[in-house]
Amino acid sequence: MVSVREHTDIEFALRLFADERQAATYRRFFKTGPGEYGEGDCFLGVTNPKVRLVVKEAWKDVAINDATESAKSQWHEVRLCALLIFVAKFEMAYKKKDDATMRRIVERYLSLHPYINNWDLVDLSAYKIIGRYELLHPEWTLMDEWIQADHTLWQQRIAMVATWWHAHEGFYDKLVARAETLLTANHDLLHKAAGWMLREMYKHDDCGKETLEHFLEQHVAEIPSVMLSYAMEKMPEAERLQWRKQRKK
């Protein structure tokens, strides 16, 4: 592995693993065609395990400013690598209770939201940075704004996925409120994200199960089918059938 210290090194290191056949697969998988949600995105064809190898090599040495430049790359895997470097730096700051560094990373992450523009980029970074920070700073309400329909698809998904830590720590109010906001969203990527978080809540404890049941009692007539399917994934089959029947009625 080459030494990785600057944003130009990140791209160089990733290019060592580039595979055009894999890139073609990614272009189809991440919907990069005209009018699709990932329109125009560019791929080197580097698998996630190889990206994580570069992250492991790089995260301590690459400065936040250099990671920021990489996060603006045209190449999807370079952006992913930069975001995972932010995650690693944030997790170290979290362990050290270094709030100033955590805040700096959060601010930089938020400024980069136009480049966090596919579901994997969101899902592998948002809850680990934004979700953690929200729990540490409950007075911080920016994600309650980002979940609203006047924000981009990816801002809304960041706000929803950020509640993963809320689900795992037993704080359900924000999660439920954001899922309710997305009931009328016009994209299945938002319905899937909300259903995923509702499922995480259900998995956590009996209170989470009761909270999901209450949510479904209130919204079963209007909940998008994909959100319902994701939310019910860990339920017993008989319970899933019951909710589907209620929705059809």
C-alpha cells in the first residue's frame, strides 16, 4: 500500500484497485443513467473492502482539509473514502470526548452535502457522524429541518438515517417524527430509509416494539408499502400478515 497523506494520494491509492468491469456494474447498480437518482456519477470500480483498506492506511495522516477536497471528487469511491476518513476521525474524537474536533467534522460534513449524493455514501457515514452528534447535543435541531420536503433527497435521507443511534439508544421521538414526515415523500429511497430506522427501533427493546405498533396503528392506511415492508422485517410472519391485511382494508 502506498503512503496516503493528501487528497491526491487517496485517488492514486484507489486507482491501484480500479476495475472497469466492476465500474460498469456499479454504474447500473447505483442508477447513474439519465433521469435516475445517481445520474452522471463516475466509478473507478473499487470494492468497499478495498476502499476500507485505503481508509485504514490513510485516516490518521490525511488532514481534514485534504479529506474535504477528496469528498468533492468526481469519483464515487474517492468521495466514499473521504467520508469514511471523516467517520474514523470523528470516532476517535468521540472516544477522547473532544467536542471541538467533533463539531469541526460535523460542520465540514454538512458543508459537503451536495457531494454526499448516493444512498451508500449517506448510509455509511450519516449515523456515525450526525447521529452521534445529535445524541450528544439534543438542542441541535438542524436535522429536523433537513427532513422536510423543501430539502434535497440526500439531505432528507441523511436526517432519517442519522436516527440509527437514536433507535439503538432507546430515544424514539425524533425517529418517529421524521418517519411521519416521510410518509408523503415522493421517493422510495426515503421510504426505505424510514422503514429501516423503524425496524431498528423494533429490534431494540419492548418499548421499541410498542412504539412501532403504535406508529402503524396510526398510519397503516397511508404508509407506503416499501416503508411498511422494511419496518416489519423482524416481526413474526403472522404479525406481518395482520398489518398487510389492515393496510389493504
